[in-house]
Amino acid sequence: MTPHQIADIFGEIIETDEIAPDDNFFEVGGNSMLALQLIARLTERCGPGLRLIDIVREPTPEGLARTLADRAEAGAVK
């Protein structure tokens, strides 16, 4: 999943069209309850594996895209 796709999901959840790939989820209006919605939507599209701590550690679309790519790569290696 690309940072732009994740930014679109951020925007859907926060209800804005103004999300950039380097925007911090919590600084643009996200909170822990909305983060759980984000996890649910990303899980629908990418499969399970994302946790709330991942959003806290990597709160930008770019960071989450890297996290998801790293997990996918690690899963392919096993």
C-alpha cells in the first residue's frame, strides 16, 4: 500500500482531503479511537498485523507504508 493510499484513508477517517504523506495522524486530528478505525480499514485492505503501537511509532502515511512493506517482506522471507 502506498503512502498516498494510506493518506486517503487518514482523510476518510478524519474527514478531510488535506492529508499529505508526511502528516502525523495525531497532529491532524486523529486520536486513539480513530486509530482503531484506521487499523480496521488497513486490515481490510492489507490483512492483519498492524497494531496501535505501530501507529504511535509511525504516525505518518509514509511511516505506515514502510511498516506494512517491511512486514510483507518479512512474511515472504519465512
